Amino acid sequence: MTDTLMVGVSGVRGIVDKDLTPDIVARWARAFGRWAGERKPLVVVGRDSRPSGPRFARAVHEGLIAAGCDVIDVGLVPTPRFSWRSRSTTPAAASPSPRATIPANGMP
């Protein structure tokens, strides 16, 4: 991990392939999945159009499934739509991170 990985109440953000890799994303998703699984094991995953989105979405799926969660993938989706859809489930996001600018990405 580098000093540019940002972790806070709004999620984790970092420079893609520098401090935010698919492995790190999968570990965060697995930790979230363990927490979510105790409450409601159905998790919605969405992403934005960044080039790293598909890789990070796969990593999120792997982490959530490893934690025992069921996953609904809504694919490429604007953040407001994702937020609306996830109201009835426990949300997790691969990369709809409007506060992170390219080449960064993140997970709320």
C-alpha cells in the first residue's frame, strides 16, 4: 500500500494499479461482504465507465462471493441510478466513484 490510498467514511480511493489493484479491491469487497452477510447477504454491484471498471467489478464479485454473499450485477450504471436501485439491498460498488479522477478509482 502507498501513501496515496485514501480510506475514509465515503470509501476507498487510489491510483489504479499503483495502490488500488484488483487484489486490494477483492480484499475490501470480502471484508464488506462479511459485514453485509450478517445483515443481508444480497449485494448490488455497479460500475462506471472507467477503463479499470470491468477488472474491479470482477474483483468485487470474487470478494463478495468468497464472503458468502449473493451478487446482483447491474453493470455500467450512473451513480444516482445505482443508489436508487440499491435501496432495497445492501449496496457495494466496483467503481462508481465520482470523487476519484482518472487515473484513480474507488469503491464507496
